[in-house]
Amino acid sequence: MTSPLELLIVLAVVAGLVLFVSAPLRRASSEAEESAGVAELEAAREAKLRELRDAELDHRTGKLSDEDYAELDSSLRAEAIEILNGLDRERERSLPSPGS
């Protein structure tokens, strides 16, 4: 017959093994979430660049006045800068820390 102390020791060892074996899986899951964030921001960056090019083309073809183009260009560039800053932050978070 096993004592409660022996059962507790066995459970502690099994829990430790489970944590040890599952560590790479937990790390991979976290890295996948981070790379998904980077991929989403990169897609937003590409979309914003297309918007900027489209606005420039519309201005050159006369569909946008100088004033409208200046206003639109300014707001699109501000949004692009926000996306780029977010991309930088996300990439910095995904870098391994110096102690790792």
C-alpha cells in the first residue's frame, strides 16, 4: 500500500516531467502568435503603401486637387508611420532577450 506522501511525490515528478516536455510546444505557440502579429502588420504596411501610390496616381491624373492630395497624403503617411512603429515594436518583442 502506498502512502499519501509517496503519491504526492509521484504526482510532483509527473507534473515536472509534463512541464519539461511541453516547454518547447508552449514556446512555439507563443512564437507563432508573435509572428502572426508581425505578418498582420506587414500586410497593413503593404496595403497602406498601395493607398499612397493610388492617391499619387489619382493626383497625377487630375482626380484629386492639390489640396485634397496634400490632405490625403498627410493622413496616409501618418497612418503608415503608426504601422511602421507597431511593426518595429512587434519585431523588438520577438527578439530573444540578452539573457536567453
